[in-house]
Amino acid sequence: MWASRVWRDFVEARYDEGMDKRVVVITGAAGGVGRQLVRRWLDAGARVVGVDRSANGLAALGSSDRLATVMGEGMTEDGALAIVAATREAFGAPDTLIHTVGGFAMGPVSGDEAAKQWDLMMALNATSNFHCYRAMLPALRERGGGWLVGIASRAAVHPTANIAAYAASKAALVALTQALADEVRKENIHVNVLLASTIDTPANRAAMGEKSAANWVTPDDIADATLFLCSDQARAVHGATLEVYGKA
């Protein structure tokens, strides 16, 4: 199990070497997953740039000489380029992006809000990745390689009723991951995506109740998976869809 103490000890033991040279951008840093990703990557020794639209959420991340925070979003080309520019100003060229920005909406395709939901889900769950990945590529090439990781969903490969827009947007992210990975693998750039089941965040507990939370994936599970994918231990991994399902 990803969250086991044994696995976490392995991660911490294996990936601290050279971490002081890593510059990691984490979008959605004020969210339930993003906050834990920031903490774990800082604990591993990396320099981290946390990006979010919430000033209060960014302030709650605390302070460190290895942490910079950026008010921004990657929904547009200009927004994504601004994130990379701010990262360069703080720590130099980034070598890693973990893009946690996304959203969920549900309803039937025939519903009155279906067209709006489609556009919103595509923007949050696919287009934002597209712009942020493109913006990162010059920096990764400058660094001689690097890592891009997105967070998709089990719904991308096992869609169910009333989540067509959400499932299609996450499937688009998987396709983007695999196509881009094939384009850049010879440049030592790794593009991979996590397929997550329900993640145990305060927002999901509030929306879905506490009863099933013991079976959900934790933010630590997500952090462990990113530490693995963005390491030399995954040097041969390109275009992977890593399932992080917990007990769900």
C-alpha cells in the first residue's frame, strides 16, 4: 500500500540525494493535495514554488528559504508562462511540475448545464495541463530533462453515468500525457499521470461524508507516487498511467 510506513521510509531514503538542486512547481498548492505535496517535497530537500489563486491558502503554507509562493493560474498561455517566469526569478529554471489543478462536476448529457460543464471540465482538467506543460518545456530543455506529472482519475478509463464531461476531460489528459511523452522522451523529459480514485480531502469529506473515507487515497499516497515518478528510479517510465486507488 502506497501509504505504508515501509514505502514512505523507502521514498525518504532513496530520493534525498541531489534534492537541493531540484526546483519543483506545484500548482493548486493551497488545496488538500497540493498542501501535502508542498510539505513532502520540502521535507525531501527540494526548492518548491507553490502556485494558487488563494492568497490566504498560500500564506497558510508557511515560510522557508526553499519555498516561494506565486499567485497565479495556468488556465491560459499567459498565466502558465507567468508561473514559469516567477519560478525562474525565485530559484532559477524549474525541472519539475506537479499539476494538481482540476475540478469535478456531474450531470446527464441531456441536462441544461451540460454544455457549460463540458467547457469547464475541459478547461480545468485538460487545457490547464496543456498550457502549463508547454510553458515548462523550455526550462526542462535548459535543465537537460525533467518531469511533468498530472492527476487524472479512474473515471478516465472507467467512466460511469452522469460524469461524461469529467471523464472525457480526464481521458483527454491521459491522451495529452501519452502523446507528449512520446514527443519528448528522447530529451530526458518524463511525462506521466496518476489515475486516482477518491482522494481523502476535507472538501470530499464534506461532500461525500466520512463513512467511506478509510478506503480513499490520501494526499500522502499522491505525494509518494510523485516522489517516485519524479526520480531516477523511474528513469525508464514515460507516458505511464499510474493507478493510485487505495482500497476504493
